[in-house]
Amino acid sequence: MKSISAFSMVIAITSAYAANAESIYELSPSFKEFISKRRVKRSWDESETSNSKSVFDYNNDKVYGVNLGGWMVTEPYITPTLYWDASTDGTEATVPVDEYHYCKQLGTEECHTRLKKHWDSWIVESDFEKIKKYGFNTVRFPIGYWAFAHLSSDPYCFGQEEYLDKAIQWCRKYGLFLWIDLHGVPGSQNGFDNSGLRDHVDWQKHPLYVDLSLEILHYIMAKYGGEEYEDVVSAIQVLNEPLGSRLNINKLEEFYVNSYTQMRYLKSDTYIAYHDAFMAPEFWDSRLTGKVSHTSNITLYPHTGNLTGHTNTSTYQGNYYNIIIDHHRYEVFDVGQLSQSIDEHIASLKGFTSAILKEDKPKLVGEWAAAITDCAFWLNGVGRGARYDGTFQSTKKLGNCAYANDFGEWTKERRKEVRKLIEAQLDLYNQTSGFIFWCYKTEDAIEWDLEKLVEYDLFPQPLADRKYASVLSSDAAIVSSPLKNISKIEIIVLILTACALGLELL
């Protein structure tokens, strides 16, 4: 009797907490619908879980991808016009520094009106067709937590999930895979403007923020990690660029473990992508590996009032599998890098690639660019200049940014250097499970814009095209021949068969 009373008391306390928790956040309409269905039973029912299988093998298949940056998660340097237009007096001083302040300054309703116009036009169906024609097989889809839930203090708007669903449909139509990338979480995991909230790293300071992030991931995993999307969704990335040096790394690892076990609770084999948190190569070799056992009692995430309906004790026991480590690499965010020659950049990239290749788990480079300067307007943030010309974090002027985004003013030498840098990274990163370029398009930041780089013949087309000697042996570089995975004996047989039929093989 005492145990029943105690249990009733816990349920009562949990219910009261839930009522309080729900008053400090709001869920998107689709998330609410999901929760209402789950709460019909309010217990974990294995019959409700999916049995999806991963269709992309990161141990054997190669990811050739591009990030859809600046679409659902806006960034001032990608679409400066969008942000300039939000200035209250036409000066840079009142330009919002991130999407949080963009919506706060305009108000949620006006923010939605403007962002919807942006969402409808920035990337459209024809872009997916173009990406496929460029030779890519994957898009990475950054999306913020605010697409699914808002804190009571948040000025954000909903509506982004509709475009994720469209992107999946377009990927299916044109034969592309899609990574879902949770790009920002409550309080920000890194303080970057692309997390939604600049200059704050408050995510781990409030248990509600971490628990709400896990609830959102549960929803994403339950919906997009199931059978309906297994032919398109090749990975779900639980968090973009958590800044390990500013976070409690043990708590981050716990978050990673929780996100893993809740995906496997759902009986989904979809790959889970984990960013390296800017930790040293091989840091994650001894983590997220081997056997895992995780138990949740009464409620999985108490600070959100048990949204997912876990009222029974649930235990997951198994081995870690279908994990991929995501590394990001840029060459422009400190003066030392910016001072390097192109050959020194490439030597540095060789060292970086060599180090991550030693890791045990599948790994890829999920963000990289063609940039050799940080001159793109607002790249370092609204109101900040560039290190390259000495107007941000440096008094040493390395060069002039005046014509950085005007291709007509680029010298032949600079064009050559950018092309060489791209070719080198394509071949180096092809030694891993692949790469995802940042990003597909910008307004005028050429070094970060795949569309413009292709147009200006700086990004190889096809991807195997080379103007300069490979930084690797030929068998390690990207090759265009469809025979690259065929054994020598099979090639001989194929050639003899073709000759007998009077066909030209190549």
C-alpha cells in the first residue's frame, strides 16, 4: 500500500511539474499532434516503434554533399539583405545580430511574414535537381530547435518543418539523401550566430534546455527515423558544433548517450551523427563505443513534464552501432591560418585529415569551404570586420577585403589558389566517409557559395575534374570512372566481353 501511495505521489508531482513546465514553453502544431497521440496510452509500447533500416552505409558508401545553410537557420553573412532590411534606422548599429534578435526586433508575426517569403524563395525544387547534376548525393539540412518548440521568452516563429518535409520529397524525387541537423538548441551550445543566439553559451546552464532538446530529438527521430523516410534520411545529427571548450564535456557525452538510446528505443537503425565538439581527433574513440545500457524511470526527461509519455521504466541494452563522427574544418578563423600560403594551407589540411583517419568510427568532414580569407561581409558577425584586413581581432593587416566578393576583380593567382584549395580538400576528405560543403548559396560571399564557385569554374565539374596535380596518389583521389570498385579480373572479363560484342567500353 505504501508503494502504491508513493507511486501516486510521484505521478502527482510529475503531473504538477508537467503543468508548470508546459507554461514555459510552446510546441509547434505538428509536435503537439504527435504528443497527443503518444499520450493516449502514456506508456512505452514497442508496437508503436518503427523498424527502419539504414540504406546508406557510411563504411562503404561515400557522402558527396552540400549544406543548405541560411535557409531554415538564417545567417547574416549568407543573406545580408534580409538582415539589413530589419534595421530600424537603416544603419548597421540596429541590424539584428542573429535570428533570435531578428524576430525580437520585428515581432513574431512580422518575423514569420518575412521569413516565409525567404523560405519560399531562397531554395526551391530546381535547386535539388541542380545539386544532383553537380554530382552530389546528399544535402545537410540545418534546422533550429525553434522550428519545434519555443521557450516562453522566445520571439521565434514556427513554420520551418513544412520545408523539411518538402526537402525530403525533393530529395526522393531527384535521388538525394538528406541529413537532418539540429543546428541550434535553447540557450545556444556555442554562442555562434548560426545557433540562433549569438554570444551566449547557456544551453547546459538550465536542465530544461537540455531536456527540451532531447524531447525535440525524440520527435525528430520518431517521425523522420522511421520507415516512411528511410530511403531518404541517411542520418540525424543531434547537435551542430557544441563548443567543447565552453561546455561540460561529461554532460555533453551524457546528452549524446541519451540521444543514442532514445533512437534505438524507437527500433531505428538510422545513422546518428555526432559533431566532434572541436575536441582532438580520436577523442570519441573511447566514448560512444562498445556496450550501452540506459534506464529511464517514471519520466525520461522530468524538466519537460514527460512529453514523450514514458511512464514505465524503460531499459535499453545493446551495442553502439551506426554512428558517424562529424568534423568541421575552415582555414580562416585565426590570423595564423590567414597568414599561410596556399601550400601551407594544404599541408595543414593533410595533417588534419591524417589525424582523423586514425579514428575508429566512420567519420566525414561535414562542413568546409573554399575560403582563404574571412572577408565575406558579416562572416564574423554583424558589426564585426575581418581579421584579414585588420578590422577584427587583429591590428595586423594581411590584405585588402575591398574586392573579396567581386569575382571580376580577382587576380589569376587568387583564382588558382581557390581552385587548388577545393581540389585538395575534395581528394583529402574523400579518404573519409565523405564531405559536405558549406554552403549551397549566398548572396555574394563567393568563397562560401557552391553555385558561384561552379559558375566561375572554381569548383570542379564533374567532381573528378582536376586542373592541378592531386595532393594524393591517384587511387585515393575522386575518380569518375564507373569501374573504380571493380576488381582487375572483372575488368578484364568486361573488356573481353565488350570486344566480343564490338562495343567501346570507355
